[in-house]
Amino acid sequence: MNANNRTHVECYSGDMYAQEPRSFAFREEQRTVQEVRKRWREPTRLCFEVLADDGTVYLLAYHEATDQWYVSR
């Protein structure tokens, strides 16, 4: 994911940061997460496949080392 895909994500943080995304910005529009369909950890990031309120499935990725979120469709 490149720097152009950076986004701001509001998330639930219980036992750890970025436990579950709740909303995010995509192309300057705010989207609400309706469902987290899948979550997994890769060596450098946490990934979430989410269904947003616009009916689109997005991939949100949180890079822990840089404290940055990225979004793609």
C-alpha cells in the first residue's frame, strides 16, 4: 500500500490498540464499518476486511511500526 492510501481510522481499543475498526475516511468521505468480515496479522501489520455502510468491502491495514493506517478496495 502506498502513501496515497493513508487514512484515519476510529477503532475500538480494548486489550490492544487497533482491536477493531469502527469508521474510516475514504476519498474524503467518512465510512462506518458495518461488519468486520476477516482479520489477520502479517509480520508488519494488522489487516481487516470490512463491509462499510456504502456496501463496499475495504481492506484496512494498520502498520504498527509507523503508526499509520491504509485503505484499499
